[in-house]
Amino acid sequence: MSTIPNAFTAKKQKILDALKVPSAEYSDHSPKGSVDDAIKELIDEINQLEGIVTTSSCAGRISVFLEGRKVQNPSHPDGREERLESSSPGSTAPGGKGNGGHWLFVSHDPLILPTATQPEDGFLSKTFALNNVPGILPASEPSETRYIRFQFEPMILHIMTASLKHAQVVLAAAVSAGFRESGVQSLKNLNDPNAFPMVAVRTYGLGFASLVGFLNEEHGRSICQSLVSEAYLNILVKTANERFIANSDRIKRLREQLLDRRGDEKGCWEDKVTRSARKRAEGLERRAKWRKESDGTPAEEVLSTGLSFGGDP
């Protein structure tokens, strides 16, 4: 694997120093404000490996989000809102976070449903700050309505790498673990000695979203009004809880894939040929130990035969 640039080492150390701050004092730009407990151990293990460091993460979450107000475009003849110019000051793309958009509920863990609660008790509507009086619909056009959406988002992890070779190893591990929409970013800046490839570890297959309400602003009041029944909210939560399990399985596989590609105790990375040779040597070593324990054959004799667990020569 290629030499680690000094600029990368300095950046990694700065990130690690920030992560060492006590949890009570640490804060980042996420809604939670800190590293999620569900992947903290994974983050620590990744950051011990040579040539890579995590820069941002989310373990996966359930959220209920109120969209921001769409900005009207005065240049359009009918005053239609500008739905795509989200980069302009004060504007908001559909479903965006600007202009009053905010979370009504966020959880990075499965939501436990009270067993004694029936759908008509309104537990989830209260939890999500929704008014569940039935039959109230938006009075305005969809383009002018601020909708409320329930969504489950699987883990996303950004890993800065010291080189493209490091990025390739991380990307291969991510895809093998089931994060099939992962990719390498920041490739346009490779001529900059202070810029490094970024691997976005992600999957869209587990995520889903559903409109569950809208902001009712009639009669001078702002009320988060539900558009669905309590029973439907219950189905969404149960589905999200199941997705949390699948998400956890993929996170475990990612950890295994990353650590399996670590070449030695110092955390150095291997290319495909080196890894194949190491796996074969490990198989021979296990075979030798098994033969020695089972029939007393000296380990050296077993290793010299070139046998492996699969019986390949």
C-alpha cells in the first residue's frame, strides 16, 4: 500500500483529537450532536487502521420531519415557487431543511411500542407531535403545502482515505457488506496535496419514507396535522424496527470486511494478491494445528504438504 502523506496524518490526528473530547462536551453538526452509540465501537476500530479515518456518520435512524417553507420565485409569471434552486439564499428544495424545516422526532434506536397500547390510544401521534383528529386535509395546493414525512434511513458513513488504493479497499469492503450504493467522492481535487478521496458508505435499499401529515396553518394557528391513522403509523414503526435489524447485520459485516482486509497488527492494508496469500497461509496454519491435535502429525510436516481446509493443492 502507498505511503501515507503527512498532510493526511495531520488531518486524521485533528479528527481523532476531536473525538477524544468527553461525550458531555463533544458536539457536531448532526441533530444528535455526537457519534451514535450503535457505531461508536466501529468508528474507533476503523480509526485505528492505517490510511483511513471517519469524518461523519449516522448509525441509522427513524425520523419525522416537517418540510421547510418553499420560496416563491418572483421572476416566474405566476409566482411559482423555485423548487430546485436550493443553493440560493433562503430557498428550499422540496422536502428541504431551510425556512423552518425541522425534525419533530428522531431516534437512532428502534422505537419500543407499549404492548398494552391500542392504535386508538394515539401513542405514536403524541410521540411524533401530530394532531390525529381525522378528516382534516390540506386546503392549499401540494406545491404550497409543508408536508410531514416519516422515514427510516440506514447507516451512512464517510471515510477519508490517504490514497485511491486505500479508497478501493474500503469501497470493496462496503459493497461486500451490502452497502451497494457506496462510492468514492472528492476525486476532482486529487491534484490538491491537501485533498484526499472520500468513501461514502451507504445503501438505499433499506431506507423508506412516507408522507404522514402536513402543517395546518388555518385560523392563524400552526398545527402538525396527521394524514394517516394510528394503525398506519404503527405499521411504519414496526417496519422501521425490522430495518434496524437488517441495518445492524450490514454494519457487522462491514466491520468484518474491513478488519479482514487489514494485513497485520499495525493496521496496514493489503492488495488482493497479498490478502489471498495471507488467507491461504492462515488456512494452512489452522490445518496444521488440527492435524497435530488429532493424530500427532508434526505441524511442519503438514505445512510442507501445502494442504488447506478446502483440500486445494
